Amino acid sequence: MSAPVPVNPSQGAQESQQAQQAQNKAGPTKSVQEATAATRIRTVKDLKEKAPDLYKETLKSVAWTIIRQLRKSARRLKEIQRKARQK
């Protein structure tokens, strides 16, 4: 029987890193279009596909606008109720 071959853990990490670098040079496995100032976005679906980061930020902005409007409406309703109780 032969003796076990010692494994160098850093060698495996180096091979993994090299494989990752080769994949990065080859590009992403999914076809992702890069959005520029000239990119036409006609639908929300287009935005999600062409500029996912902008899509996420747009959704956050819409959500915060809704939250702000709900809070404003709640304050207004409380004020109306407070005035009605005083009469």
C-alpha cells in the first residue's frame, strides 16, 4: 500500500481562485446587458433586466413614498378626530 499523499490546503484555494478568475474573464454565465444613458427602458420588466440595481432603488423609493403618504394621512386623521372630540 502506498502512503497517503499530503494535501496542501492553499493549493486547493489557489486552484479555486484561478477557476473563478477564468470565469470572470469569460464573463457572466447569464447574458446581462449593460445600461447606459442611451438605453431605452419602456417597461418595468426592461428596467429589472437591464439595470437591476436601479430597479431595486426605484422600488425602495416608491415604498418610502407610500409610507410617507400613509403617515401623513394618519396624522391628518388623528388631528381631525382630536378636533371632533373637543367640540
